[in-house]
Amino acid sequence: HADLVTSPSISLGQYFEKRIGRTDIRQCPYPMELPEKGSPRTFTDQQIKRVRLIGSVQVRKGIDTFIKAAELVLAEDPSFMFEIWGADRNAHIFGKTLTEITEKQIPEALRDRIVFAGGIPYSEIPELFMDSCFCVYPSRWENWANVCLEAMSYGCVVLASKEGGMSEMVEHGKSGFVIDPLDPSDISAIILNHYRHPELLAEISRNAHTRS
């Protein structure tokens, strides 16, 4: 019975249109300031082969999918590095953090290639983006993730979940990639098919910056 209903993303609005029967929900993305230092970039080999998930450690963030995708990439090229940056945001489960539980999914032989880097102050995240190429967001659901737009504004090549608002930010194959968050092979295939083409990654970086 509200006079006005807004949604940050089209997909979330459509969910509630079906749920409550309204057809007048208006899209209103969260306000944010894009970073002044953001710019399109070219990437070093080291940056291209260091794949990062930057965000909080939660079940819905798809940390498990990221780990499985990393295993597939490392089976083809063991020189890659996969990093998970973020603090735990879920409640402890049986007295353990989600990081402790999820780390057990990493094969012993790959513990130096797939790492939990821990939390980082928000003020230091820009430096992390500026030293990143592939940023992966395999969330099971996101309404409107500002971190995806921030990564794009710093010229990162984002792999963003098709479930929720991130899919509305990215033009697949042009300003990033839209992925199935439940399919590790989808993520690994995109990385393996593109990492040898720095000129294409630089083009996607330019498009991502413009799109953001």
C-alpha cells in the first residue's frame, strides 16, 4: 500500500512485482561517488594472472564457486594466483568462521595458489583495484553491488554474476563478463580464453571505465 516503491536494480524490482503484484516499481540505483583516480588500463602479465574476489566473506558471495573455478584454471596453468579479500560477515557456524570452513575446500597442493588474504580497510581498496585485472563476483544474489561499479571504474575486467543487479551493469564481452555463479567452468573458461590477449583486456578495461 505504499505510495512509492523503488528498487536499486531492475531484477529486484521484477522480483517484487511478481511477489506483490505491483507494476509501478521505479528503479533508483544507490547513490555513489565514482573514484576520481579511476582510469582505463593496460595490464602486466603478473596482474593478469592474479585473479581476485574483493568483498566480504559470506555464503551468498559464492566463495566456494570461486575456489572451484581457481582449481580448474590452475589445472591448465599453475602460474595463476587466486586471492579472496574481505572480512567474514556471516555468523560463526559451529564455532568456526566461514573462512575457516571454506579454506578446507582448497586442495593441500594449491594452498599457496588460492589464498584468503583477509580484510582490508575501505581506504586501501583502490590500490587493490589498481593492481588487479580480473575481478570475480560469483554472488548467488546481489541487488546492486557498488563494488562491481567501483572495480569497473578502476578499469578492472569484471566477471559478474547473472543473478541480480550486476548483470545490468556489465555488457557481456564488451565491458566485462556475465557469469553463472553456480558454474565454476563458466568462470574458468572466460579467464583461460582471454588471459593471453592483453590488447582485448585493455579494450574491455576502457569500455568498463566508460560504462561505470
